[in-house]
Amino acid sequence: MTDLNALEAELTQAIAAANDVAALEAVRVAALGKQGSISGLLKSMGAMSPDERREKGPLINGLRDRISAALNAKKAGLEAVELEARLLAGRVDLSLPAPPRRKGAVHPTMQVMDELIAVFAEMGFAVAEGPDIEDDWHNFTALNFPPKHPAREMHDTFFFKPGADGERRLLRTHTSPVQVRTMQSQEPPIRIVAPGRVFRCDSDQTHTPMFHQIEGLVIDKGIHMGHLKWTLETFVARFFETDAVTTRFRPHHFPFTEPSAEMDVRCDRSGGEVKIGQGDDWLEILGCGMVHPNVLRQCGIDPDVWQGFAFGLGVDRMGMLKYGMPDLRDMFASDVRWLEHYGFSATQAPNPASGLS
């Protein structure tokens, strides 16, 4: 028969010497596991006589209980020490400066969009919106694009598969359909700008398949090209925040305006930068013209009573021009470093009173 006192002393010493939970678990297995020393004593009781079992049984069970209690107490102590060590390792000194963190920023496209809207809102324009997915009538036919007209091909349109009625819907190639929907739903006079995403199958340094436009429309009595010229020159001066703006209008062709023009602004391209209001170069920034009578008729407006003008420009390109971004594709690359460099504070909304940019 094993000396119970010697075994208890040995196990007690091993429990005291265990310096972590893993070492203590090894002692527990050696004592109380299936092949453990105390477990062996408990199994041996089956071979004892009744008198021996009455004598040895309480002693063996008492040893088991004392060793179990010692193991539990030691384990609680070791776990408390390990927890304290983890807490100390994860302690944060609040008196130290915070580590640098990435900050969110307003994307330049959204910033420029807000700037454009702020300028035109001050001039009395309301904001109108429409769907990204359009039908052929709103995107082309109502805007004086006849079937098979070559200008339809110039738009590099994304068409969907024909529907059950045979009609092919499309991703709008400009925000001009918003003008059509506005003229159909509102009585003149009308003065709106239509910002939004547009889609064309084109991609290079100055073109992307998805980009942003803002178009303007004015319908009233007695409207002429002089009103258009003043509106656009005032807009350019306020957007670029300079009074030294010189513009010129060149004849052009758009199916939905007549006469049509492209507007250039005087600039300086030297030094790798484009500076508005100085120099001897010219930069085309937008297209415009008087609303074609056919478009007015398509929308239920009498062109003999009402006249109007329209214009359109690329929001992303205006951002490139104003803030010196060299490649349009970078604006949609989701590069956080680029956004940190060109992004804007979300707490400073553009407005004419405190400044746009």
C-alpha cells in the first residue's frame, strides 16, 4: 500500500512548484487523471476486503479531496496572476498623444458638385434629379436625335438587352433627360440645374465610363443668347473665384440646341498648371445653346411663347481644372492616399458667403 502521507506531501510540493496553468494541469493529470496516482488508489479499493475498505477508503477519499481543493486554489491564483499580466500589457497611457489615424474626407467630385450647386443656387436655380436608367425617348428622341442619327453613336451608349416590348433601355449618356422630365412636369418659367452620374463606353486620361455632369436649363419669355452669356460668365467667375475671366463662344452643333456653342475660357498653361484669368491660351469647358424649338414641342411647350437656353459641363473635369488633378481615372481608383491629398473637410460646406473651396 502506498504511503498516503508521502504521496500527499509529494503532490502538495508539485502543486506549489507549478508556475503556470499548464504546469498545474500536468500535476492534476498525474494525480487525478485516469492513470493518476490517486485514481490508482481509488481503483485498488475494489480488491480490498470490507474491513480494509472501511479503514483505507476514508483516507484515500480525504487525500483526493484535499489535493483537488489545493489544485483549484492554485489554479485560481495562477489565473488571477495571468489576467493581471494581460491587463498590464494592454494598459493605455491616456496622457500620451493619440497615434495618427486616417481621417475621412469629402471626395473632390462631391466637393465640386456642391460648389457648382451653391453657385447656381445663388443665381436662382433649383436642383432637379432623374433616374440613371433611361429609355430611348427621354435620352435621345425628345432631345431631337432622330432614329439612326450619327450623334447617337457619338455617345458610346451602354444599352441593355431588349425588353418584352422590344425596347432597349440604357444608362443615360447625359443629364439632359432630367430637363425633358422637368419640362413635362412643370409649367414655365423654369430655372433648374441637373447634377448626376452619366455613363459612356469610353476610358482614357480624360474620360471614364462613369462620370458626373451638371446641366442647366432656363425657360421663360424673351430669353436670348445674352442671358446665356451673362449666366455662364458669372458662373465661371464665381466658381474659379476670380474676376479676371475672359470667355469666348465658338459655333458648334448639338441636336437639342440651336444656335449652339462651346465656351472657352482664357488661361495660362505654362509651368504644368492651368491658371484661369491670365495668359493667352484658351480652354474649352462647356457646351451650351438656345433650346431647340423641336425639344420644346416634344415637351408640350409652345416655342412661339417660351424660349430658353441650356448648358452642360463635366463636374470631374472642372475639379481637375480647378484643383490641379492630372488624371481623371484617379478620381475613381479608391486610393486612400489620393483622397487624403485631394479630399476636403466634411465640416466646411461650400457656400458663397464663406467661400467655395
